[in-house]
Amino acid sequence: MREAQQSPVCSGQPWSQPFEIELVAVRGRRESFLNRDGFLVSRTGPGSPGNETTRFGAKTWAALVRFQKSAGIAPASGYFGPLTRSYIGKGGK
């Protein structure tokens, strides 16, 4: 799979506008999804299981990259684009 890389860099961290404009509640569910499926955002504190936040920082980005690599989504850029959303929406199939 190829994911369109449309993530500009801000302070050394790639960000994606589609992610940034989503509702805050969706962001927290994204961390929950990553944590639940073994791609821990953080082991303790903010972002850890049960302590998910609405922030898309370096740890959330790194967890999303690990998820994309395991799913064969390329490039594994941390961009939550259409291929990643589709993959998750289909239950990883």
C-alpha cells in the first residue's frame, strides 16, 4: 500500500492538516486505538493506556509510524491519511 505523503514539517515534526482539523474527541480515540492494539503512545503518564490525550505529539506520531510499518502502509510517515483510515476502518484487513 502507498500512503500519500502530505505532511509538512513543523519544528522537526511532520503534521497532517486532515488530522489537525478533526474533532478533539477523535484524537483521544486514536491514542486509545494505538494503545489498545499494542502500539503504545506512552508507558506511563499522558498518552498511556487509560490516560489518552487529545494531543498529537511526537509520541503519538511515533506510535502511528510503528502501526503503519506493521500494517505495510508505505511510506510509514505518521500521516493519518486515507489508506491508514481505510485500513483501520476495515478492521485491519
